[in-house]
Amino acid sequence: MVVQWTQVDREMAIQSENVLTTLNKHGYKAYWVGGCVRDELLERVVDDMDITTSASPQQVMELFDDCIPTGLQHGTVTVRSGGYYFEVTTFRTESEYQDNRRPAAVQFVQDIKEDLQRRDFTMNALAMDVTGTIVDPFGGQADIKEERVRCVGSAMERFGEDALRMLRCVRFASVFDFKIAHNTWKGLVRQKDLLQHIAMERVRTEMVKMMSGPHPLKGLELLYRSDALAHIKAPVSSARFNKTLLSDLEQLSGQHVLLRWSLILIAGGYSKDEADVLLRQWTFSNEHRSRITGSFRWNS
């Protein structure tokens, strides 16, 4: 391997490099992109390695025998190499977002910087080629070093494109123990009413990731200050929660995330029945609802 990944399974790194090298040999630009580059810099375990390329989806499928056309309309082909799966997406720009979550149209481009410009936060707008050279047009490496979550370009525009990015912003700040850049926070507070357009499944996914992390109290405090959860489809008022009870939350490890949820709902003064209704609205599974509310018998 040319790039010495330290946070990646060695065989996965080799196979992903083979994909990049194959694309390069046929005249296409190719990079690792987004979370895998970010997490390597943060010295966090890398679970998957996304790839972006100047090759079109059709050209990618012509180069690799084992492909799955997972999202052709968005330029994504999943390439299987050595038993590992890699999402390979063509450089693209997006326009005219619908429902504050989906781009109405994508346009394939040849410039990696145009592709990175559409991404949510600077730390995710990083790409690295097979030589280890990092493409960082928006200062993502500096923001990682300074422990800051910052939108690419205008926060108002990024959150307007996909309102879920506001919860992702809080989740990243919580899990990484980062601060949120001033203009990014202002954009979040101003745009939070757009969260009413986001499906609860997507909201739940972000909240579960945040609650499983090492600093859930930080995330809850940011949600309290922004009052963001009062604007989702199944709203929750921050004012009802007993902060003294919540202060014990991090004594429960992330491995006991369902107990963390139990404590949050008890701190919010929910009865067992009220909690079950809310968890159902938040699209928790039957099993998880039962396990979370199982701690409520004394509180009913």
C-alpha cells in the first residue's frame, strides 16, 4: 500500500486502493472521500471507505465485473473487491432540493472541488488520492485540528438543502466533543423549523448515534439551547426535562444506550404509556420500545 492507513482493516485498505488504482490506470481521477478520511485524521476506527471518481457510473461498471447499480440516478455504483463493498460515486453537483432533503437533479462534473462543495461540513469535504495527497478546499483539516464543526459555505444554504444536517451537526459536535462554528450555529437556530419536513426514521437514526456516543449530555445541551426537537414531526419540549436527573446519563456507558433512553424519558416526566407513544412516533422497534419502557414500571 502507498497510503499507510492506521485506522482501517488492512485488507479493506488494500482492496479499496485496488479500486482507486484501477480507475487511475484507465485515465480517471479517483479519491477516498468523506468520513473515512475524516476518521483517519481523527484516529477513529474506519468502518467503510467511500470512493469518488471522474468516471461515469457506466464507465465504472465497464471496469469492474462485480458491481451493484445501487444508485445510478445519483451516480453511485457499489463495487465488490476481495469480499469488501465500496460505494463509488461520480463527481457531481446537486440542485433544487425537494422537501428539504433530496436534490431534484444531479449533474456529473469532472472537478473534485465541485463535488466537495456540495457536502455538509468541512471535515466531510475531504478527499485523498492513492499517493496520500489530501484535497481540502474548505479548510476541513484545520477545523478538525481546532475541533470545530463548520458548514461548507453558507450554513443557511446547507441546512436549507437538507434539514437533517442540523441534527448531524449536533451529533458530530457531541460524538467528537467539538464546538460548533458561530455562523453554523446561527444558521441552525434560524432554520430549525425546517426539521418538520424530515421523516422521523432519519431523526431517530441521528439521535440513536448521538446517544450511543461518549458525550450525549453535550448533544442534549445543544438540542436544549437550540430547541430543535420542538420542530420535528413528533416534537419534544426541552423545558420538561429535569437536568439534575439527566446529569447521571453518562454514568451509563454507550453499550447501555437503551437505559440511557429510559433515563431521558423518566427525566422528561413521561409515564410508561406516554413514553411508549412517543417512541412509536419516533419509529423505535417493538423490541426497543418494550426494553426502554420496561424501566418505567415504578414510574407509571
